[in-house]
Amino acid sequence: MEPIRKHVAWHEEHRELHPEVLDALTGSGLLKMRIPARYGGSVPDMRTVVDVVAELARADGSVGWSCVSFTMASWLSSLVPDEAQDAIWADPDVRFCGSVELNGIAEPTDGGYVLNGRWHFNTGSPHATWDAHFAMLRHPDGTAEPALAVVPVSKLTFIDDWHTSGLRGTGSQTSVAKDLFVPEGWLVRMLPMAVEGKLETKLNAEYQAWHVPFMQMAITVAAAPALGMARAALENYLELVPNRGITYTHYERQSEAPVTHLQLGEAVQLIHEAEFHVYRMVERLDAKSASGEPWTNEEKAVARMDAGAAVGRAKQAVDILANAAGASSIYSHVPLQRIQRDIGALHHHAIMYPHTNLETLGRVLLGLAPNTDFL
């Protein structure tokens, strides 16, 4: 963890990960958790993936989120036909970025497709070699459906617009494709995989890891950094409290004040609640993939609720601890202020925003359409 922590300030300043951190992640194999074993991947169980991401985020939220992005993008890229995967994973140290916004349009042409679009939040783009993008595939009859396109980073234009208040080290720049030719086999339809479980890849069909719905897998991994950041905030708070009093009171030691006990207890309770929601998602993913039972809309909506609750509870815990730490915690060398900014950025992620997810669950429970294609 220390090799990551020593570069936190560098990540904040340069808005991407330090080369030493990237080398350490690559050398450790932590970027290969959703790469098939025949290409040197490990494909551990989902609990291991979540725990790894949380531990990385405990050192630095930007590193944890970068691991989330690479894991999701490599999982998606392992859905394309096996011949395309052979080309992708020919480089043992390949790095991925990706954006799941449906901000692109793909149109059929001779031998493949023409891709145009603009995608925000491409985490890890300064260091990536491949990019996984969602787009709408247009058909001759005027209909369209979601599709996944895997393209070389060298064929895209990137805009250095990642100037943010939180998760600054992720390098999540905007990518642009203009009349980009995508060969046949490098773009796959998402609905047959998501709804019917039909995979373009034959060799990956042996893995349970590729027999889970993308959205439920993605939100489980994406909520994990919140656990790590909340745990880091608790550790930092417990380091600060014994060495300070409460200004403008007679308390020479903050640790003796009843309000401190209440704040600390509430924060720990919220962290435990966040852990419950994340690990319930893990257990449900494992159980459903093992049984092969289809997901109901209610189960999918509950998973969305769990993701929002996990991030929301973790953010509440961090806010309580940061507020209780006093004015000295706003200095840039104090981790709490960065953690609060980082988890605030994660809390804004559209797929994990608590109120939106609660509304989706309520609609499904009342027999209404979920009002989203990302259930």
C-alpha cells in the first residue's frame, strides 16, 4: 500500500497514475482479474475482485477506481469473438480504458461498421492501448440496439479535459471517434448477451464470470472503492483524534467528548451497512451464476439499490468523520480532505446515485416500467 500512498500527491497534480504505480499494478497481476486464463489472467471469484478493489481504494481512491475501469473493460472485451481476443491479449501487459455511455453511433458497412461518437470518463486513457465503447448499432430498417465496440486507442482522439474535484488521478479523459472503421468481429450486440446469455466468444463460455449480467457485475465492482475510501477515512480520523482538543471548549482531548463517541459510532455503523450492501450483491451474483436462473427485474432493481446504498452510506460515514476532524483536516496533506472529494465524485456516478436507484426499485415494485435500459 505504501508504494501507492507515496504517489497520491503526484496523482492529484498530474491527473493520472504514476508510472511506478502502473508498473506495480501490472506486475502484481491485479489488472488481470477479468482476463481469461489462456492469456495469463486469473479470473478470481467476485468476492476477491471486490476486496482487491477496496484495498487499492483504501490507499488511493483513484487507484481503486482505475482498477474498476480496467476490470470492467477487460471483461467486456472478452465478449468479442475469440479471434479478436487473440489480437487484443497478444500483448501480456495490455491496458484498457472504456466508457459505457451510449454516446456513439455504429452503422454497417462493407466488412464491418463505421463508428462515430464522443465518450466521457475514459478512466486510464493516458496509459491504455485499447478502448471499449458502447454505441447504438443502426439497422437498415431504422431500428437500433446497444452494441460494444473494441477499438485501438491509437485510432481515437482524446481531449485532455479531466480537471475535476475528485478522483483526479484516474485520467478519465473524453474520447472521440470520427468515421472510424471497426472490422467485423470487433463490434458485438449487447442484448443477446445480456438478455439471452448468448456469447460471441466460445472459449470463455466455460467461465461463470462471463455468465453474469454486465450491469450487475459492473455495479458490484464499481461500489467497492467506496468501502476502501470509507475505511481509509476511519483510519485517518483515528490517527488525528488523540492528538487534538476541541477548539473553544474545555476539552483538551477530543477523544473524551461524548459527541466524538457518537460521531465515531455512527460512522462505523454506516461503514458496516455499506459492506453489507456490497457483499449482498456479491453473494447474489455468485448464486445466480451458479444456478443459471434468470434475473428478475426486481432482483436487478434491488442490486441497483444495493449499489446506491453502499456508496451513499460510505459517503455519509466519510462526511461525518471529515466534519468531526475539525478545520485542520482541510489541509492538503491530510488524507481526509482528499478522501471526501474522491468519494463525493464516486457518489455522483449516475448508475450508483442512491435516489435514482431507489426510484427504479419503487417503479418495478409497483409494476411500472423501470424507466431505464440499464437495469
